[in-house]
Amino acid sequence: MGWEFRRVRESLGRIPWESRKVGKFQVEFWELSFHFRAYGDLDPQELDSSWEFLNSQIISREKSELRRLQRCFRTFQSVAFPSFIPEPPEQEQLEKNSQLRELLWEYFQRDPTESEEDEEEKNPGIPPDQEEEIRAEIRKFLAAYPEEEFSGRAVARIFHGIGSPRFPARIFGRDRRFWRRLLPLEFRSLSRLASQEILAWR
């Protein structure tokens, strides 16, 4: 609402006790809260930096949750009976149930911060026979905007048709030579190539 929290709280605290007692209104302070100020005068570069940070956190969380799902799938798959067995023997069912309980126990006892690099999803990357062509496209883009200071991710976003505060879609989207030009390519690999070409360009 645009109110200054400290002043509002002080004003409410100064209300005479008599006014509270006659039942006109009641003011209570009984629950803790957090108050912070978020300044809205960030320049485009600062906005882009904030976007990069938030996006990296989202991607990290998505990867973590995906690995958990993949681990769950492998766990259940390891104890599942083949579909062509209509009714497994009771002894086998008991063994599978016991095995599943052990796997689930290990799953929930596992440290969530434990490294899972070995379970990282495979990165399809860019085919080697297309790499030089992609690099040429990136160099052409950098030559078209020599005054701009791009990061590898910023270049990849433009080639994927993703705007940002510093490089908005309403401006860069007009240049159809590059906007969404490389949309089928995997984003991280494209970002990596763009970062290499930016360093070489400088």
C-alpha cells in the first residue's frame, strides 16, 4: 500500500488506551513478521544480474527434483515384477516387499545435500558437424551489436527468443535474423559456445 511500516506501527501504538477499551476498535501485536524494502530503481544491468541469479536457483531446484524423481523411478522399477507374470509366488512378493522397504528407508535417510553429480541428466549438446555453423551465427550476431556487452546466457536467450530487462523482446525481437533463430538447440550448450565466442571476440 506504500505505507511506511515503522510509522504505521508507532501510530497504532500511540492510540490512547481509553479508545481501545470503549470498543471502538482493537489493536493487537501478537505475531512476528519480517519487513524489508525492495528498491525499484535498478538499472538494466542490475535487473539482468538479478534475473540470472533467480534463474540459476530455479534451474538448480528443478535439477534436484528431477534427480529425486529419477531415483524414485529406479527404486520402484528394481522391485517391480514383469507385466507378463499374472500372479507372482507369495515368497517372491514378500522378498520384493522387504527389498522395497529397505530401499525406501535408504531413500528417506539420505542426506539431501549429498552430491548427485553421477545422476546428472545427460546433456544432448550440439552435434559436432553443426558447431562451426553455430559459432558463425554467434559471431554474426556480435558483429551486428558491437556496442552491447553480452554474456553467453544473454546471447542464448536471444537466439531462443527469450527477452530480459536489459535485452527486451520489444527491441531485439524485431531483428528476425537472430531472434528465435536457434530455438531447436540445447540452451546450455548454446550458452557455452556463445561465452567462448564472446571471449574470442574481445
